Amino acid sequence: MQTRTPAGAAAAISFLAAGTSFFTLLSWQGLSDDSSSFLVPLFWVAVLVATLGLGLRTLRMPTLLVPLVEVVAVGLLVHHHLAVGGALGGLVPTPGSLASIGTDLQAAVEASSRYAAPIPASVHEFASLMLLCGAGVVLLVDLFACTLRRVPLAGLPLLAVFTAPVSLLGGVSWLSFALASVCFIFLLAADQAARLGQWGRSLSGPVTDSQPHTVGLATVWPTATRIGFAGIGLAVLAPALIPATTGLFEGGNGSGTGSGGDQITLDNPMVDLRRDLRRGADVPMVRFTTDDPDPSYLRLTVLDEFTGAAWVPADRDLPIANRADGPLPTAPGLAPSTPRTDHTWSITVDDALKSTWLPIPYPAKSVDVSGDWRYDEDTLDLRTLTSGQSTAGLSYKAVGESLQPDVAALVEAPPPDRNVVIADTRLPASVPPWLGELAHQVTDGAQSNYERAVRLQQWFREDGGFSYSIARSGEGNGTNDLEVFLGTGEGSRVGYCEQFAAAMAVLARELGIPARVAVGFLRPDRAGDEWVYSSHDLHAWPELYFEGAGWLRFEPTPAAEDVPAPTYTTGRVPGPADLPTPSVSASAEQPDKAPAQQRDTATSTTKTDTTGLPKWLGWVALALLVLCLLAVPRLVRELLRRRRLSGAYPAGPAEGAWEEVRATALDLRLGWDDGVTLRRRARALVPTLAAPGHDVGQPEGDGRPPVQALERLVLLLERVRFSRTGQAGLSEDVLQELPALATVVTDAMRRGVKPGVQRRATWLPASLWSGRQTGASRRYGASGDRLGELDRVSL
């Protein structure tokens, strides 16, 4: 029997759990410039959960209902804080208030990808996201520690809370960690004191010795403190003592905009690019010598997946076999016949640049670098997976290839590889249709994919009325940002390299041209015998794919900024009819239809295909899935019935038949007592049986098939269980009779209940999840003239 927690111990556990949660959430203070906007409400959430949970548990509310009531109460409190203006009476949610919260959450998610920590105070929506996440943590800790009484499990959500500031800020406040740790130790001690407090109490009468027989906090505290502080000390000190790790309280050099001196950390390429371009100081980052007379682009990585909220790097395949220690694979799509010139680079990265991506020219023919740097075969960018390793202070050599693709070959380029099209023309459903219409309008009349790409570049650089401004560097590259950037309203068509690169890549994908965004350095400055890239040279540009030349860079940044376009995009683009030989490629024969055909046949998961499906088809699929799930219990129950009555039941046919009778009784909610004899259990079943055409309890004449079948089944089961010969003493004919006997009994049981009960037993059979049940039948008593029927059974 489970003992009840004393009132004082229950209160201590509840408020210690709330205190642990809140002090842990204080580690989020550095994630926002206005952290009080969500930390203050979270304090009251913790108080509400502790008080309400304690009251409900004191009133002995069922365990499953306590967290449900807490969720409702916390939901109302959070809703009141976030959308009080649209709520009914300031408290009851309405469709308008819920939609407002949903809009704020979407904006908060986009802001998280747009800004480096700390999030500016002007982004008020970020508080709503943090408030909801923090409230979820408080509820989980209360569930584990107070309701389920599994205090160690409460450490999991607490650990998750610390993960965010450690990964984004490089560490957490020692005060927050200390307060949370002390509260957690007290919580463990209070829980154990409550558990052990019942030990030693006399069951009856006085004890025979004078020793204390209760366990209190004073008894548990010394051991709990030793174990708790030793574990916390090990967690804090071990990372600082182990090489290539970072201590928990070290500030680190995360991607935030805090006071980190002149060091630049590149973790999130687009976010860090945006942040570093806003810096006033122009910090030298990469120095190199090369035999290239006019070096320009040096690439860090590519962003080849557009989520709708941002351009991000897709998952990289970086096995140990791809370690960069010499020649690299040929760039994807690059044919041997494409003209190129090799140039050798000797690169040294300053301590100011700390990146897990290695700056190299693209395409690179070979790389000679120390450490564990691995290349991805699809992108040929290099990244390290070793903790503590970065580019800071690194020197290495690379051989890059400067491409001089032939314009005629680009015009006649065959359709791209299907895998490239599928991966690099994918767009999410959030992209509005008018962007596709805009892309076709800008490129109207173009006769090849390459001409379409050149026209897009020309539109951004000169014809579209765009202007460059670093002052707009707070904008991002998500769908909403691009809609504003490409629109014609106030504040539109003004941005910097991030918006230009992201917008051109999206419009190219709308045309069916594989596209992605590259991040790196644009052009270096000469410094004596070497060249230098600085933080102001950070840049983003689009790369578009053409079979034979591979991934080619384009430059949509306005020409007024003295950013030259690649030479192969500046001349006149001939049409297929102007070329010396007729085009035989599919894109040249049907230039106006090629992009649409590629999009329709290859991008089965793109926005175009998704929106082309009827909405009702999704609802039909969902309904079918729900029906399938509803049919699972019935299917499983039928399979078990067949197994029990098949004669192959592991315990034997007699036990299988009786088990089927038991399962049917549980399904029909007739009650079952496994602690009584077979005959007593059978006598309790007699009143539940109904022969065909008869009601329960109605005389059936001399025949009584269900009762006779039950008598026969019990007799055979007793012979199997209690005779010397057991099952071996039964003939084959008798063994084959057992399934039929069980079927007669179970059918009679089903006829004895209402149709609604029968349907519930069919679709929601309780025997699938009911274990051993005790207690007499809930529907029928064990009394009446029929109770003696089975007493007449003779062995």
C-alpha cells in the first residue's frame, strides 16, 4: 500500500521543484536584451504550478488529472499575458487571440534565425516563445518530481534548459547554476526523507527498543549533500580539466554580439555574416599568397536548403574517408572539357577568425591542411567535427580552379542530373505564388536556362530598381523578408548581399534552375607581397547549376557598389538559333517549357506539387489513417482469439479455451476474479449466459447449451490441471472439441449484454490492456438457483 506524503514534506517538494525550475530558467537571461519580459511571468508560472499542484495532490485528485489541470491553469495564465486584448473577459481564449499568439510565435522563430543572441529588445515576439518553452519546463519538472515522485527524471528538462545558453552564449551564469543546483540537492533530500520517513514505524503496539524509527531531513541531508555536491563539482570541473573541452562557466566565443574583442566566430553562416557586417572595425581575417593575378571569391560554405524561415546548410556526409589530405573529387557537374586555370594558394587564417568551415577557393583541386577536416562530396566545402578545432591560427595550402566556361556550352547545357534538380529546386509551401510569377515576368522571352539566370542577375544589378544598404542588415532571408525585399512598397528593394543572394536563388528555383547560396569572402586587398581578406569582405552570393560547368557563381549585388559580375555573364547571350550547330538538348528544343517540365517531373516534394493536390485528398488520407488506427485493437484481439482457439496455444488447447473465456469477460466488463477456484468462477458466469432466442436468466428448457458447454469446459480443464495424465489423457476428438465449447460460452456471454457493450468490446477490447483483475462480477451477483448447477458436475 502506498503511503501518503506528510503535508510538510509535500509542500517542501512542490516549492523546491518550482524554485529549481525558475533558477534554472534564469540562465536564459543572456538570450535577450529584454529577458525580464519572459522571466517575470515565468516566476508567477512557477508559483502557480507549485501552489495548485500541492492543493490538488492534497485533495487526493487522481494522478492523471493533476497535470491536466495544471496545464489548463498555466495555459490560461500565459494566454492572459500574451493576448489579453483579444481574450473574452481578458482570460477566455478566442480564435482571434489564439491566432495572435500563433503569429507572434512564428515571428519569434524567424527572429531566432535572423538575429544572433542576445535578441534585440525591439523583437517583442521573442518573449512569447521563451514564455511558452519555460512554462513547459516548469510543468515537466513538477510532473516528474511532485506528481510521479521521480525526482532524478526532473533533471532531464533542467539539463535541456542549460543547453541553450551553453551552446549559444558559451556558458551560463554561475549564480543561476549555483542556486538551481542547491535547490535540486534539497529537492532530492526532501524526497528521500519523505520516502524513508515511513520506515521503522510500528505496525501494531509499541516498539521494543528506544532507537528512533523515523527518518527526517536531518538524517538524509549529510549523505545527500555529499553525493550532490560531488556530482555537481565533477560536472563543472571535469570539462575544464579534460583537453579540447570548455568549462560550463566560460564565456566562450559564441555567435552573440557581446564583448568578445575583435574575434569573429562563424557558426551560423548567415547570422554571423549579418552581425559582422554591422561592426565598425574592419578586422583582418585571412592572409594568403597566390599566383592568381586577380583573386576574388574565397568560399566558406554553401546554404543549400531553404526552410522558408532561412537558408541553411543541409546535412553533410562527412565520413572519415573524406578527410582532406590531398586531391579532392572533381566538382559535381564539371566536365573535363570546360576551360580552367589552376592557381596555388598559401593561406593563413588570423586568430580573429574562428570557424568550423575552412576557407578555400571553389572549385578546389586539392587541399593540404593539418587536423581533421573533411569534405562533403556534393558541396566540396570542408568542415571539422573535432571539438575545439577551428580555423584560428591555421596555415594550409590549396589548389583552386578558375573556370572560363564557354557561353555557347552554357546555352546548350543538357538538363541537370535528376538528383540535383530534386534537391536544389525544392521550395517550401510558404513561398507565395507571386514570386514564381515575378521570376517568369523578369525572364520573359529568354530561350535557355542560362539566359534566364543572366536576366535575373541583370534585373537585380540594374533594371529592378534595387539599392544596396548595410543599414538594412538587420533583415533576414526568410520568406517574409524576401516578400518585402522583392515587393514595391515602402522599404522594398533595399538590402545587402544576403537579401540579393537569397532572393536570386529563390527566383532561380522558381524557374526550375538548381540554385543555392554561398557564404565567404568577396575580394581581398593587396598588402605588400600578400593579399588580405577582412571582416568587411564577408559576402554572400548565389550559385546556379549548369551541366558541364557545375555550380557557377552569379553576382546580383547592384553594380553601383563596384562589385563586378563574372565575365561569363556580362556579354550578349546568344539564342539557340544563333549558335553554329543546332541544339539537341531538351531545354533548347523547348526553351519555354523546360523549367516547368523539370519542376513538375522532378520535385515531387516542392511547393508547386504540394499546392497542386486537392485539399480534400489530405483530409481523406487523414480519415483513412484514423480508421486504420481505430481498427488496430479489433485486429489484434481477433488474432489473439484465433491463436487461443487454434490448438497451438503454448499452454495447451484447454488453457487457451479458458483464456478466451476470461478475455471475453474482461472485454464485456463482466468482472473476473483470478483468485478463486475454477468452479466458483464458472458459477459466477452462469447468470451471464444467454442461449439463442433467450434473455439472460430466462429458463431454456432441458437443453441449456451454454451452461452445458461451460460445465464440459470446466470438467476438461480440471482433468488437464489436476489428473495424473494431464492433457495426454484427453483424446484427439476431445481436444478438438475445446474451441467449440469456448465459442458457445463466449457467444452466450455476448448475447447477454446490450448492443452498445458488444460494440465497445469489439472495437475497444479491455483484455488487451487489463492485467490480472480481482473482485466479483460487477454485473451479476453470485446468487440464485443456478449457482448450484456446476456442483452436479461429476469427475
